[in-house]
Amino acid sequence: MVSGLAVRRRVKWPQTYRIIRSIHPPIDLFDDIADPKDWEALVSVEAKTNPRVRLEVGDLGKVPAHRRVAGAGASYVMAPFVHCSPLRPGRFTDGTYGIYYAGNSEEVALAETIHHHERLMAATTEDAGWTSDFRVLIGSVDRDLDDVNAVPAVLHPNDYVASQAEGRGLRAAGSDGMNWNSVRMPGGSCVGAFWPDVVSIPKQGRHYCYHWNGARVDFVRQYDTGTVLAVS
């Protein structure tokens, strides 16, 4: 059920910033020239000789053929939709469907991913140190999205019950995605696309490494410059 308080408006950002773990390799199928409507057939053929193909490609049934994207870099857009899981819910999804999250600046993307990396690390027993590598994806968006800033409780720091309900309702009602004020970076903004064709296929930016001190992420390192930045 939709709250009715979201306001649909044009969101036109020449650059969006998304940060993902660097361990995820691109999926050749999405970057190939094959028509997206033929992907199921191609996967079926490939899987006869390589059973791991289905696992690597993910659940194509999550994305209708007419909303898929293909070409160089398409893996970065398709991945969050075909590899979503209830084991990995987010602010606006319970994990049964995917969302492409991005910020309007690299600082916003850093703040958002640092928060979630801290939660992950806090649930482990790993020692302090430089932990995981991340890559920046730089794309763009020019689409009518639903501004959910006025919807009560959707921007709660940790409780996602209201925001997941709003996301589920908007998606069912045909929304392409949402726009909201960043919870982790005051003054920043975020978008969440419900389908791959809502955003552009991004280009890869710089790489980062996050340092875990046993309680929080206190430093990040830019691999291209070697600069180490303190996290406030």
C-alpha cells in the first residue's frame, strides 16, 4: 500500500555515484551483444557445459526482458536486480526484488556504504585492519521518480519497516524509483531505481579500501592517489 505522500518529480543528475565491493566480477552475458530477450535461452545452453553459469548470472526472471540493459558495463546495473535476496534487505526492499541505489556525490556514496560496512564488520569477529576493496560506479539519471521525504518514518536511521512498505507499494503501483535525502550524509541526496533501465550504464571510477578499527570504519584509502582520508 502506498502512503500517498510521495511526490513524483523529475530527477536529472548528470552524475550518480554508487559504490560496490570489488570482489564482484562483471557477467559477460550482460556485456555481450545478445538481445536481452534471448538471455534465458543462452544461459540454458551454457549451463549444459558449465553448471555455475546459472549461479553467476542470477535470477533473470526478476527483470522483464523489456527492462533489461545490455552492453559494456551493463553487469553493474543488472547485478543488484538478479542477485537480490531476502538475506540482504535494504531500506526500500525486503530483498525479494532489487534496487539500484546511488548518491548525488561520491561523498554520499561513501557515507552510505561505510555505514553498512560497519554493520557487517560488527557482526563478525575479524581483527582490525584494512578490510575490503570497493569500486566507484559513475552514471547518471534523468527520470520521473517519487520523492519520499515527506513519508513518515521512511528515513529512520535503522528501522526499515515503513520504508520497505513504501518501496513495495510504489513499485507495485508502477513507480520507476525514489529520491530522498541521504540519511548518512546531511545535505546529500539518494536515488533508488526499481528497474535497470531507469539509470544509465555507469563507468568505473576510483577504488577504495576501508579500514576497520574494531568498532568503526575510521579511514578510507584512495588507491589511485594513495591518499588516506579520516572518517569523521
